[in-house]
Amino acid sequence: MSLGLPEIAILAVIALLLFGAGRIPKAMGDLAGGIKAFKRGMNEHMAETKADAPKPDSAPKA
């Protein structure tokens, strides 16, 4: 099931009627801020994980 242009337009009109024109940009800004914070947290976590990972020895032990 996929959404086409008519379905998206209908959903946009319904959202506009429910929330009003002033609240939608604020909600989208909050959503974007949340996504940015999530990505920043994921990048910090990955950097910490890489820093804490044991480094493999390059010389084989006999």
C-alpha cells in the first residue's frame, strides 16, 4: 500500500484543519530538532564505541 499525491494532499489538508497554520511549522521544527539530537547522540555513541574497542595486534603471537 503506497500513498500517492492525492492521498498526501488530503492528509495535509486534514492536518491543516486540525492543527491550524501556526502550529504546523512549530511541530515540524520540533520534529527536526529531535531528529538532529538523535543523530548527534548516535554519532557520539559510535565515537565512544570505536574509542573503547580493543585494537587488534598486528604481529602474530607464537
